[in-house]
Amino acid sequence: MKNILFIISIVIIVFSCKNDSKLSEEKVETKEEIVLPKLEPNRYNVAFLIMDGTYNTELTAPFDIFQHTIFREGIKPMNVFTVANTNDPITTFEGIRILPDFNYLSDELPKIDILVVPSAENHLGKDLEDEAMINFVKQVDKEAQLITSHCDGAFVLAKAGLLNDKVSTTFPSDIDKMRDMFPTLDIRKEVLFVHDGKYITSAGGAKSFEAALYLSEFLYGKEVAQQLAGGLVIDWNVDNVPHLVIE
């Protein structure tokens, strides 16, 4: 009887060891290779600069407008993608988690034709001290065809020196703050967006749609812009939107 119990004990121990080994193997985390998005050729590359605290509307409004260009015929549509300083998900101010398409600190980025800077929670504070982010914006500016900001994203452009000798605007209640922070800049009230040179700055919020539709009309013409607006049930007429274009 003792021998039988001894044999049973050995079997239980061996079986337990095998299971423990299997569990250990399952617990080993494998680092997945990061696969960068494939961008279609012969399109504008439109990068959205995101970070923790990005506001939903200033990101999703222009993203929606620009992404819908792929459904219009006879134009050069847009590849839309996000860039951040991390491969990990960022969390917007409203709590949406977004996995960035590119990490500008480590990835080889495609040429960016249009940079969009949505507003973020700390654009009046610590984000402006992020030298890597500011330098990224400066670097993109060297080759980009257009740079556009929404709401307090204008503070980032100002900090990068892109709005020197340009007319701009920002979120209405932050205009005075921007004037105090950048006293040499020409910052306008009473308008929802300003286009000066290759820079388009907007008041943000729901008016981010208007600024994005204006950019689309600038590139593609009124008919295409109205088609893009119609697809999102927006009654678009640039003449009805208070704005300023610096010739």
C-alpha cells in the first residue's frame, strides 16, 4: 500500500511540474513587432500631432473631413494618420484611448505635406516646454505645404516660431492669453479662422469643421468642399463663416 501511495505521489508531482512549466511559458510576454501603417502613393500625407489631453473635436473634426477625400473622384486625396512621442496609447481629454500610427521620436516618418495640430489640455503650459515636440514641428515646417492648428494648437505653432510675422487666431477666450505670452504676434478676434501663407489657425471646437472644409476648398475647389460637407451633413458656404485670408 505504501508503494502505491508513493507512486501516486510521484505522478502528482511530475504532473504539477509540467503544468507549472506550461503556465510559466504562457506568462512569458513576447514583444510584438510594431507594424507601421502603409500609406497609399500619390496622396497628400496629413499628420495629426496627438498627445495625452488632446481634445476630441479638434482631432476628429478635421480627421473626418480629410479622410473623406478618398471617396471623391478626380482629386489627389489624403492619407491621414496620427503621430505622437510614444508607441503606447494616448488618452484624450475626454477619455478616448488612441494608438498612434507613428512615433516621431523613433520611427522613420513619411514626408508630411500637411501637419494638423489639434488642441490639447496642456498647450498653454508644460507642452510648450517639450523641446522634442517643438523641434518636430519646426522640422516638419521645413517641407510641409500647409500647417494648420485648431484652438490652442496655435500656441504650439507660436512657440515654434512659425507665426512670426503672420496673422493668426486661437480659441476665443484664450486670445488675450496668447497675446500676453507672444506679445509681438498679430492675433485676431472676431474670426473663426485665419489663413496667412501656409498657416491656417482656427478657433477650434465645432468650428474645426469649417477650417478643415476651407482647407479642402483651398486645395480642391468649392464643389469638392461642398461634397465633403454634404457627406457629414454640414451646410457649407465659406462666405457665411467669419474668417480672414491674408493675400
